[in-house]
Amino acid sequence: MKQIILVAETGSDVNAQLAAEYGVKIVPMHVSFDTETLDDGEFPVEKIVDYYQSTGKLPKTSGSTPEDFEKAFDAIHAEYPDAHLLYLAYSAITTCSMQSAVIAAEDRDYVTIIDTKQVSAGQCNIVIAMAEILRDNPDMTIEEAVKAAEDLISRANMCFMPDNLEFLRAGGRVSNVAFLGARILNLHPVIEILDGKLMATKKYRGKMNKVAAQLVADYAEKYDLDRECLWLVYVIGFSDEVRAVVENAAKEAGFKKTRWIQAGGVITTHGGPAAFGLAGFSKK
């Protein structure tokens, strides 16, 4: 049987430790500061916050290019010439990455591409779950792997909650009126990933250490999440106090395990400091 190697972008927030542990190959997305464009993951995320504080502007994010994928596909193929690559893509509606990969894969019949319709922890959840399936089933064919991935994608759920709307306002995603209203009323919108799109679905009112716990309980119930594991993603500035509250809420909701990852440059730019998110699978 051909070995199957998983590929994802840095926007999945599959960090270097997870990538090494599970053998996942990571392709860079990009963040631009004026005329300087850097690979996501190749600079400290503090640079994004510093840039905003000094300029009043957010950097711009962009997906992986065809050249990024050509380089990655060729490097993996050179190292593992008999392997098949299964690229589990960042939501195709939100970025050009998947289309770039389609272009790069035109003359590479060893590449299969699937849209996860997820980002960040939602994508990470799918990628790592798929890696565990492949680890437990080393003789799995690519056709079987595709079916398994499609099942995971159909049950994957993710949401995130900004600490405030400042970065969303700066990025043009909310109006000044909405920003001021949310700040005055201490509102925290919930952004869900629904069929690949980022949609505001609910608002919580109160301090983060209160509403974060309520979000965990509500979201787990709403989507009947499998209680085996809950993935949690945080943006720089997320407090240890709120982290402890979230972990306790997850325990009270019946989750056996929580796994934390830190957001990279792409998600930090969109969510802003101290945001956090959660991801899990609906039960079969």
C-alpha cells in the first residue's frame, strides 16, 4: 500500500510540534506589512500587534500561492516518491490556497485535494484526527482515506470569540457603530464556521471569564460534540485566568481531554489579541 502523507497550511494552526509528531507537511500562508511579505509561522505573532499599535493598520493576509504548493509537493515527492499526498485544505471560500494547490497539482497525480471547510482549530481538528486514523490503519487506501476525511469534515464544528472587536473593525469586518456599541455593552460575538463561511451567530454579554465558560457549555450542547477531546485555540494576550475557566468548563461539560494550540499570524490578524476558539466533532 502507498503511504499517505497529509498536507495543510499554516492557517490550520497545526504547530511544528504537532506536525512533527503526526508527520503533517505544512505549506505557508502569508502576512504582509506594507511592502514586506512574510511567511506565516516565520515571525513572532507579537509583530502583528506591534504593527497595529504603531500604525493603526492591520497587516494583510494572503493564501498560499501555486509556487508554495509546487515547492512543497516536489519536496515531499522527492523524499517519499511512492507516497500519495492528501491535502486537507483551509476553507476554499475564505482564501485562494486550495485553488493554488489545484493549479500546482495539475501534473502531479500523486496529490488529492479536499476542502475541509474549516480554518484554524477546526482544520487542525480534522487534520490530526485523520493522522490518527492513518496511524491506526497503515494499509488504508487513498479512496478509503478520502471517505474517512469526508466523514470528519461533515461532523466538524468550530467557533471563536474575540475579546473585543478592535481588529475586526480595523479590518473592515464591523462598523464603527457596532464596535462602539459592543464596547459599551461589553458584547462578545460568536463567529462560527458554517459550510466554510465565517458567520456571526450569537452575542454574549459580560466579562470574558464568564462568557467563555458559557460558550463552551452552549456549543458542546448545540452540536452534541463528542466528549473525547475538545480543541482550543488562543490568540496572544489570552489570560491564564480565562484559560483555567475554559478548561474547567470543558471538564464540567464532560470532555475527557482538552488540547490547546496558539493561533499563528493569519488567525491573529483576523481575531485580535486574547480571542479564543474551540473545535470538536459532532457525535456519529
